[in-house]
Amino acid sequence: MNPSTDRRAYTRAFYQGNRLNFALALLFTVLSTGAMLYLSWVLGEVTNLMAASDLDELGRTLSVTLISLAGILAVELLTYYYKSRFIHKAMRQYKDLAFSRLSEKSISAFSRETTSRYLSALTNDANSVEENYLNRSLLLIYHGALFVGGMTMMLAMSWQLALAAIVLCLIPIACALAMGGGLARRERAMSDQNERFVAQVKDFLSGFSIIKSFKAEGEVKQLFCATNAETERVKERRRRWEGMLSGATQVCGVLLQMGIFFIGAWLAITGSIQMGTVLVILNLCNCFTAPIQIVPQYWASRKAALALVDKLDQVTRENAGRSGRAIPPVLKQAIALEGVSFGYEEGRPVLQGLSIRFEPGKRYAVVGPSGSGKSTLLSLLMGAYHSYTGSITIDGQQLREVDPDSLYDLMSLIGQNVFLFDDTITRNLTLFRDFPAQQVEDAVQRSGLSALVEQRGADYRCGENGVGLSGGERQRVSIARALLRGTPVLLLDEATAALDNQTAYEVTDGILSLEGLTRIVVTHRLDAALMQRYDEILVLKDGRLLESGTFRELMQAKKYFYSLFTLSEG
Ligand code: ADP
Ligand code: MG
């Protein structure tokens, strides 16, 4: 087991504010085992009355038993009631904790992993934890209590027989201990495979239209069949192991029962115990063999479920959000890069030796061919990667040491990929937060969304990932989101790429006209009228800053920007 995992937070989540439910579930569980033992005892009593031919006593015993049955029924119902209350709250808190830990992750940590890991942990694995850990823990206690109670009663009635039972019990226990680890391994393998399965299905569903239009259904079906087969194979391996375990313990249980039966018969025949006692003990044996069969099996699956809790702990712990020093949401001096180099992979630099100063309230354009590192530069500014060399400072504060939360209050990024929730336009703009209506209206207007909102209404549902909106509309939603958040620094990464020329011009013009904001705009639209409005144009090529200056300066220099511009004009 990974030493860095600590499942305690999760096991605490099961019991937090839930101890009373757990204690009551436990109490009634134990009481219900008492009922089982009581019924065995009644059996022995009635047998002895039979032998004594005592009709009066039989009637009395019958009425006492009937009254007790009502009590037993009540105990059973209360057991289920409190058990279900306990499990309900435990699972809710468990998944809530997992999700809140997940949302604490940093963006870069999150995007390094696949969402299917989390999906599987919150769905399949959670179900398995509920059944195999929570439910079975209580069943374990039930069977454990039954075992202890039955054993005590047996010892009281005949120590010879009880001793024989103890010795015979050791066989199934040893067997379960030997096989339990194997089951835990297979349980984890099953969860891993499930994760791969979910990932693939998710991929195929997201890429459905591409698959269809490339007529790749056959190939995709084959890939699916292979993963599906492997998933079922892994599940079968686990099932087989569980079957073997339960088979082995069952055989041991029969051995135990027969052993006790024959020894009991021998003791009765030789006259050291009564016939009635043999009957009681034989019956007790039932509430005795069940635990022997079930306890080891449940213990093993409980262990396997705990391995899943460990796994959840691992995926929600790794690269958890960094905290750092909070910065105020204002830019006073500058965001300054000095000799910044960065690469995603070892030996393949994407940015090289960048030194740039972004000053408050100014407008910057970042231009350059595709792959020159423009998006990477913006990602670095948003604190997505800390593995760069050189220094990036915000008003003198090293970016690496800045608390990401406060960074997001200073800057927002409008990217190329816009994610929309399957919710109303308004809630997609506000991202479920509350803003004054006037502010929302303002953002709608400035991002050019007014027509859409008028046409379809602010309560129009955007569909899964915004299928109900066009690419341009989606992009305007993301612009409106950023305007609404009102961070003093705005980063735009080809944010108007999906808009037609006229709209792109209007939206960019709107953004450039905002007073007091620092804007860093990555663009491939080299429109002269817009270009003239930037305080500085930064030209990137192969990760290097080739030139920088105002539009006029760069055009006069007649170097790389000039050729880019004239090319785009032509
Ligand atoms: P631009 O935005 O100027 O088109 P990018 O910053 O997106 O360029 O990419 C610069 C280079 O970095 C490209 O060669 C691209 O393949 C590579 N790159 C971008 N993102 C990643 C990533 N997440 N992992 C590895 N390489 C990446
Ligand atoms: Mg890019």
C-alpha cells in the first residue's frame, strides 16, 4: 500500500455527525443476534418439555415466545432503519468530501490526470465501498456477535463440544486469511479496468460525430469490444476468486457442522449431555457456521473496499492545490518576465529567454505563427506551470509563491476552448454565482450577446457543452464571463477566432475601449485599425520574442511583423 495515502479523512467522513445512527444500528444489530440465540434456547426448552410431557409449561412457553416474537420484529425493523440512515449520511459525506477535495486541485494538477479516474472513484468505486465496507462492516458485527454469543452459550452448555468447535473453526479462518489478499488485489484491478472502460466510452461518445463522419464505426466497435472483453475478464477473475473463497469456506463449514454433530451424538450416547442440549447445540451450530463462512469473506471484501478508499485518497491528494501568499486584486507596477524559458517536455523548449513587462492599464497584442508559444505564455501567466526558469513577478511578488485563488481574482483568461454547462445562458455567464442584474446586462451588451439574449431569452438552456449555441456565441459567452468577473487583468487567447470579421472587430474594439484594464490579447487578426490601438505589439516566433513595439514602429522597422502583416493583408 502506498505509504503516502491517508484514508482517515474519508473514514472520518463516514462517521461525522453520524455516530448516533451508527451506535443505534450497532445496538439493534447486536440485539437481533440475541434474538437468534433466544430462539435456539426455546428449541431446547420445548424438546425437554416434550421429553417431560409437560403440557401446561408448553402453553406458557408458547405465549412467552409469541410475545418475544413481536419484540424481535421491532428490533429487526429498527436495525434496518438505523443502518439505512447511517449508510445514507455516510455515503453522502464521503462523496461530498471527495468532490470538495477534487475542486481544491490546481488546474494543472487536474488536467494532468484523466477525468475518468474521478468518475470511476465517485460512481463504481463508491458503490463498492458502500456495499463492501459500510454494509458489510455492520453484517460483520452481526455475525461476529452471533459467533461470540453462540460460542458463549455452547461453552455454558457443554465445554467439550465448544472446544471441538473452536478447533474445527481454525481451518476456515486460516483459509480466508490466506486468500483475502488475493481478493483485494483483484478488486483493485477491477477498479482500474473500470476506469479505462469509462474513459474509452466517454471518448467515443464525445467523438461521436467525428467517428461517424470518418466512417470509423467498425474500428471503434472493435476497440470497444476489446476493452469490454478485458473488463469482463477482470471482473470474472475477481468473481472466480470470490467464488473459490466462498466455496472453500463453505466446505470448511460443512466439516465443522458434521464434526460437531458426530461429537455431540457421541457425548449424548455416552450420557454426558442431554438430547435437548444436542438439539440446541446443533441449532446453535447454524448461527455459528454462517459467521465462519461469511466473516472471512466479508473481511476480505471489506479490506478490498478500503483499498478503493485509499485509491480515492490518492487521486484527490496528489498535487492538491498549492497555497501561497495572497496578492491584492490590483496591478500597481507590472507583471514582469525576466529570462523566462519553459518546455512541456525535457529538451524541447517552447519559450526561450522571454523578458517582457506588462504595465497596468495598457493594451498588449501578442502575435506570431501557430506553435510559437503564445498560448503557453498565457498559461504561464495564469500560474498553470511552475517549472519555468527565469522569473515572473507580479508587482515584485514571485508568481510561484502567489496563492492561485488570489491570482484568479487579478487575472482572467478567455481561451479558445469554451466550456458551457447544460444550464441557462444567465447561469453560464455568472457560473452559478450572484451578480447584480445591471452588471450582467452590461457584460451581455459589451460581449455582443444582446441579440442572442433578446431572441432566446436569458433562461434559454445551452445544452450539453453548449450544443445549442454557435461557436461564435459560445466565445461571446466566455468573454461576457470574464467581463462580469471584472478582474483588472484580462488575457485573451484568440478569443474572437470563431467570430465573423465584423463581430470580431466590434468585440475586440469593445475590449480595447475598456478603461483601466490591463489587456494581453493573443490574436492572429492583423487588422491595422485595431493594431494601432495597442500600446505594444509583441512578436513571438519559435518561443522567442522577435520584436516588440507599436504598430507604427514595427511597420517602419520592416522586419518580421511587417512581412506577417503584409502577408495577411494580401
Ligand atoms: P501557439 O498558441 O502560439 O499556437 P502553443 O503555446 O499552443 O502555441 O504551443 C507551443 C508549442 O508547445 C507547440 O509546439 C505545441 O505543440 C506545444 N504544446 C502546447 N501545449 C502542450 C502541452 N500541453 N503538452 C506538450 N506540448 C504542448
Ligand atoms: Mg494558441
